[in-house]
Amino acid sequence: MMKNGPYSLATDGSSDNGLKKQNPLTVKIYDANLKKIKSSFLDLWLSSDSTVEMLFQEINSRLSTLEIPWTARTPMWGSTTAS
């Protein structure tokens, strides 16, 4: 559904004191069959860096692997992790 319709992404790194942070990536999509918005877990990665550049590179890599385009259909991106 993400290849053909609008979606939004969100990530929020863990706030533990370890050297590596867990960064879950979730997606919201509109499911036309169910006629409602669904939230789903997309991926998770570990990092020691929480810059905007790193977050974009990690998310872009995952979307590229799944062949999901960045387009005007990506209306929102949210993160509370980036410094």
C-alpha cells in the first residue's frame, strides 16, 4: 500500500543509557478495504548517532530496500530523536 498511496512515518529512539539506541520505524497508511487508518511497525535499527542526517540515511535505506518511494504522498515525518 505504501507504494501506491499516501503514508506517514515516525521514529523515536530509545532513551536508555546504553551505547546503542533502538530506533523503531512505524508507518500510518489508509487501508481502503477497511476504510480506516492503520499504524504498523516497519523496521528497527540500532545506532549510536541520532542526527537528522543519520536518521534520514537509515530510513531512506529501508524504504529503498522495500522499493517504497519518497514522493508527495509522504505527507508527514516525525521524530523526537534527532539532535
